[in-house]
Amino acid sequence: SLKSLAAFPIGVAVSAGNENSSIIDSGTGSQQQAIVFKQFNQLTAGNIMKMKYLHPSENSFTFTQADELVSFAQANGISIHGHTLIWHSDYQVPGFMKNYNGDFGAMLKNHVQTIVSHYAGKVVSWDVINEALADSNDGGAVNGFRNSIFYQKMGANYIDTAFIAAH
């Protein structure tokens, strides 16, 4: 198996929760489970641990689906890599963040700390920020960074804020 060949985690991204082809589903997930259990020792949620899923509105966090995946992984001796605390992609940024008029840095810090604290001891690693740097063909880039809502509100300081909060 792949996992037996490396001294580091061998992971795979999976659908979970209410998504189609959820690995947890005893019907459609059973074939996936056979492959995952044999080949991999780490899981990454394809979507359900992203911002829009975990923090859909300013004053609410929704952990149910991600908690189910974490419990499933723990029950099967598989670790979880969290993906992702912050991502620029417009369809994954919660609406309230796009229109936030308060202290954006404090909101971002609360977002990161709440999620990381909830999964402390259960998630072994995180993608703190996904794709902060611009692609070479990104005409909207600013100083090599994606011109995301996070960059617009805080400049490159959002990266420091997020990593410090995650720590």
C-alpha cells in the first residue's frame, strides 16, 4: 500500500457530509473506503471544512458535517488535514465577509481561532491560507498577491494575522 511506503502521511481529498459520493455513506462510500483504508493514512475534506461551510454567517459556525468526517477518520485510525481556513475563491467566501464593515482583522482572527480551537487535538495540520499568491496570468494581482477580499481589507497583513491566530 502507498501509506506503507512513506515515513510521512499519504493523504487524499474526499467528499463527505451531505456531498454526493460522501466517503461516510455506507452505500456509495464503501468502494472508496476500501481504497482509502488500504492506501491512505490521512484525509482532507474536499469542501466541508472551507469557510462558507464552517462559518456561514457572522455569528454562527456550523461544524456538524466536518465533525462527522473527523469522527469517521478517528474511528478508522486516519488523521485529518484541515483545508482550508482562508481561501480567496469568491464562491467559498461567506457573504458576510464580503460585506463586512467592522474590524476585519478581529473578525478574521475570530474565524481562524474558533475553527482551530474546535478541532484542536483532532486535526493534525491546516492549510491556513490557500492560494494567496497570484497566478502569472492574474491581471488583478497586487504586488504578487491575489486581490482577494482579505488583501483588499488588510493588505498582506492578513497572512500574518491568520497564521498567528492559527498558532
